[in-house]
Amino acid sequence: MAEKTYPLLSRRQIEGLIADGRSIFILDQYVVKADPWLQYHPGGDKAILHMVGRDATDEVTALHSPEARQQMNRYRIGKIEGRWTNFTPPIQGGKFRPLSEGGAELEDNATESVSSSSHSSSRASSPLFDDDNAESTLRKRHANNDRPASASVSSAPSVEVEDGMSFLDTLTKGNIDLDLAKYPPLDFATQDSIVSKYRLLNQRMKDEGLYKCNYGAYAIEITRYSILFASSFLFLHWGWYVLSAVCLGAFWHQLVFSAHDAGHMGITHDFHTDSIIGIVIADFLGGLSLGWWKRNHNVHHIVTNSPEHDPDIEHMPFLAVSHRLFQSLRSTFYDRVMEYDAAAKIFLRIQAYSYYPVLLLGRFNLYRLSWEYLLKGQGPRKGPAWWHRWFEIAGQIFFWTWFGYGVIYKSLPTNRDRFVFLMISHMVTMPVHAQICLSHFAMSTSDLGPHESFPQKMLRTTMDIDCPQWLDFFHGGLQFQVIHHLYPRMPRHNLRRAQKLVQDFCNEVGIPYALYGFVDGNKQVVGTLAEVSRQAAILAKCQQVISESDSPIHGHSH
């Protein structure tokens, strides 16, 4: 049977299709139209929308099984010639001309200023983004090479006379300049070389068997889970309620790691089998929705640390890791404005101190998000994952029956005991939330534009935590977030073996590999939160000075 031939599509034709609302991306030099399966995608539609107009080869390879990639071949509509230059996706503010407008091919919207179009959807234009183009920014990279990386960009001169937007633009420009000085340049030759070596490393990982799951390690995991779960009920029976709550919380803390593995198909590598494992762990035993997590987490893996797009750093009004959240950005994930309102101004002022207390209550928020996802039917209703919602709802009923009714209501004698048990069991899970934040909160939140390669973006926005091997059970693989972000489907028990290979890769391509001890990493995160609080205080001072200067009392009434 002859291989199907596909028409050669020009960049202008592809742009026109996207302008007409088509979800088009490039995969291995083929043009793929994702519209037919957008609403059926088990990982949610948002992850696909962030790939529209881009060469998604590395993202698709990292997050999907070979079988899933084979299925995507059914949606090919054409081919391209030569190197593809990424557009900025419409969901990130990219602008596209319909074919009916005619005229010369639109000058590559990816050669707009670094960060310009992704900001355009969230705020008014500003000279910082709308006047500089990518080439001039790259030239500035070399001029800034001597600038110390530790320089504080918030110590802008004459900040009192700047208005709020100018101050925030100065901070953003400073952060971008620091990243451009620290990381390899964004020219095509450099980024293509990084991608080529990244793909060769992926093949080496496969050749060394690092994608093969270590089922013996899961036998140890299951033994640990069973001991914690049984201990919780034994202590509950004996009336040792605090110790019972601690063991149950530790059980949930450990379970999360295997649910994470299953969500990435890192256990059996079979979609349906790992989905069942993940839902049983997350919903039936933990009360959290695996479907919500996958929808959230896949976007996080693609637009890591982007204030507008990555839900894992969108915690307004309680926490902000970037001054750009002072601009009341619109979250493309939650489809709402993250208001920098009076409450946010209060909470962000103290966030370096409230950070850990907020994390202690994190699990309660996950319940809310899980039920919102399931009740609104935000997951796929058709396709291979159509049954997940109903299986998850059954899991939620099961969880609240055994935990809510059986443990909290029936097994504890007083309301005080119930409250203490509930709070302790949930607060014990805090290290999971801290570990997730630890890997990203202190890393770059700058948008360097659509030219940046997938591996460089992952390495720029993610850190690893150095710990002794005997502590790996406590971190559950989350201490190897850099390797995990580069190769999400790799079983976590192999991540330590992969670390040396990734470090060698980073040395070869000249990308800094962020590795901190657990304590130092936490210091970095708290330091970042304190710096953002300081920037918020400076912004408030700017606005106060401007307000006073415009006041009739000061003789400047207009």
C-alpha cells in the first residue's frame, strides 16, 4: 500500500488556517489539525492550544507514548519544507491574518519583540515590548554579559518618579536581560543544536533502559503504603488519634508520587491501565481528581512558570512569584482575571511569612478544584477517556464514605477530635506542596518568546534538589524535577540514574543546571517571595507619589 502523500503548505496558508480558528501545529515536519480530537484529549484542550502555530515535536514526544503519537498521524493535513519558525499561539495573544486579506506573507509574528504577543492579551501595549524586536534584544544579550546575575532589578534609579506601569516594565526588562545573559542565545542555530543534542540524549536514555519501569521498587512502595495505612487504623482503634492522623497524612503524602507516575503513564506505559491505577490512588484513596490534575499538569509542563498560563504559579491573592502578577493578568487556564486587589496587596506583603502556613492548607483547595472539574465536566466526554469522569465520581463517593463518614464521623467521639484529626492529617501532606513549589518558585518567570527551545525553557524554569539516595522515598522523585520536565514519562525510580547524563548535556550546550540542597532551595523560594513583596511595596510607593502629585492640594490639578 502506497504511503499517503500530503500537500506542501506554505507558512501563509498555515497562518490563514489558524486565523480561521483551526488548531494547527507542526509534528515531525507534518502539519497536524488537532480540531477533531481537541475536546477528547485526555490531557485537556488547553495543552493543545498552547502548541497552535508551533513546532510541537519535542513537547508531544515528551508527553505522549509512541502509540498516541501514531494516532496523531491520522490528523495530518500537509507537510512543510525546511525549518519551522514558531508563531505565538492565539491563546497567548498571537495575531493571525485570514487568507482573505491577501498581501505579502505576514512577517513572522515570532520575530516580534521577545515576550510581546504573550503579554498583549493581558495588558495594554508598552514601549518595553512594542518597540524592541528580537534581534535587538539578542544584541543586548551580549552587552549585558558582564552584568552580575545577582543584581537586583528592582533597585531601579529614580523609581519615585516613574508611574506604576513604567516601574513594572523596568523590572520585566531587567529579568529578561538577566536571562538572556545567563542562557544560550535564541538564534536558530544555537537552539537547533540544543534540540538535536536533547533528542540524542533521549535516545541514549532509551538505549540504557531508563524508560523501563522498576516494578521491584513499586513492591517496596506498596509495602510502605500498606504499613502507613494499617498503622493509621490501628492507632485509630486504640484511640491514639493524633498518631493515627499523622500516619494517614503520611500515607496520602506517599501516594501522591505514584499517582503522579500513573498520570504520566510511567508505570505500565499503557494508557488505560495507568489511568485506572491513577484514579484508584488519587480518587478512591486520596479524594483528589486525577483528571483535574492531568489537565492542570500538562499545561504546566508546556508553559512552565508563565504567570499568565501556568496554573502551578497562579495562587493570587495569597502568593505571587512574579511582579507581573501586579498587573491583574488574565489566566488563560482559569479564564479569569487574577485581580491585584486590596486582599492581594495585604497577603503579598506578608507572603514570605505566610508561605508555609498557606501550604499547610493546600489539600483543602485541591478538593475544591477536583470537584469543580468533575461537576462542570471539564474533562473529555467522548474519546478514550470518556469514562474517567464517572469512575472518578464513584471514587470520590467511595473516599468520602470511608474517610468522611467512616473515619471522621463514626470513629471519632467528639467534634474537637474530628477537627484535630482532619487538620493534622491534611497538614502532614504539606511537604508535597512545598516540593512542587520548591522546584519552580525561585526560577525564571520571564517569557523569552517562541524561539526558545523546549529543553532550554524547561531548564531555565526548573530546579533540582540535591539529597542523599536514602531520602528519595521522602521526595518521591519530585527532587529530580529538571530531569522529569525534560523526560516526563521516565519512571521516577530511574531519575537518579538519568541525572548525570542530563548534567553532562547541560555542560555541553552551556545551559546552567540548577541544583540546590533542600534547605538552600527553600531559602531561594522564600527569598524570591520576599523580593516580590519588596517590589509590591515599591510599586505602592510609586502610585502614592503619583497620586499625591496629581492631587489639587499639591497644586497639580488637571
